[in-house]
Amino acid sequence: MPKIKTNRGAAKRFKRNAAGTFKRNASHRRHILTKKSTKRMRHLRGPKALHKSDVKSAQRMIPYC
């Protein structure tokens, strides 16, 4: 049986941790930063967990991580 191809876009966006959950980066941090408050940017800085409803599709896209 052939290997399953990894979705390269998903592999660049999500990383699986030891617990089996996926971490992701926050959106809205690329441009038009002047109107966003410092507090808002600070909260967007750290890694976030992928929502539980999206985990199944992420596992399908990244089978070997």
C-alpha cells in the first residue's frame, strides 16, 4: 500500500505535541499592526491549541508527525 502524502501547508502551520494535540500560531499578526493595541498583540504572541473540532482533519492531513 502506498504512503499517504502529507499536506505541506498543514505541516507548516501545525505541530503535534507529546499529548497528541496540535499547536498553532495566532492569526492577525502579519500586517496593519499600527491600529492593533499592544495588549492585543501580546495575547496573539504565544502558541495556541488547535480547536478540538479541527484535530481530526489535522491528523488526516499530517499522518506521520
